[in-house]
Amino acid sequence: MTRSLSLASLSLALCLACGAPSAPIVLVSTESPAPTWTDDHLDRLDPDLAVTVRRGTDERLAVKVFFHRRPPGDDVLSSLLLTRLGLVAVGQVQIATLHRIASRDDVRRIEALRDTGY
């Protein structure tokens, strides 16, 4: 947020210094709001992963996703940054993407993937 304000201030100063007519400046936050985790979402996570989510992190998390039936198509998995591995999907995702995955009705369980040598 501070960087956005600094850039806006710099832009305004340059415009004024160059004699440009002043115009309103609209600040747009580039940070997305933190997802809201429900008990249902958290129940789908293994205990260690749930602790990590509650604590919060900016790191990517290696996960294995189990589905009720079959994993969705490759295009859907790709949009979730996951790769099919038999009847499960794996990937390294950030918290916001993990929330999108946990919000899906076809997801049964999400576990932290400790062996990331895939």
C-alpha cells in the first residue's frame, strides 16, 4: 500500500511539474483481500495444513488434493495450478488458490505434500 501511495505521489508531482492539468487520481489496491475460511473449508485440510492457513503465509504450499469421485478435467486442474497424478491432483499453490480448491464441492480432502520430488 505504501508503494502504491508513493507511486501516486510521484506521478502527481511529475504531472504538476510538467504543467499537466490536474486530474483526480484513483488509487487501486493491488492486494487481494484475504479469503474467508469457513469450518467446512478448514475441515477439508489436514491438521498441519489447517494450522498453516490459520497462521497465514505468503509461501506456496505443496498439496495433494483428493476428490469425491474423479479429478476434474485438465483445464480445470490447470486453472487451480494442479497436475493430475492418478486419482489425485498435486501442486504448489498460494493461500488464495488453496481457498478456491477447498471451496469446490468435489474436493474431499487436501493434504500437505511433504515429498515434493514430483
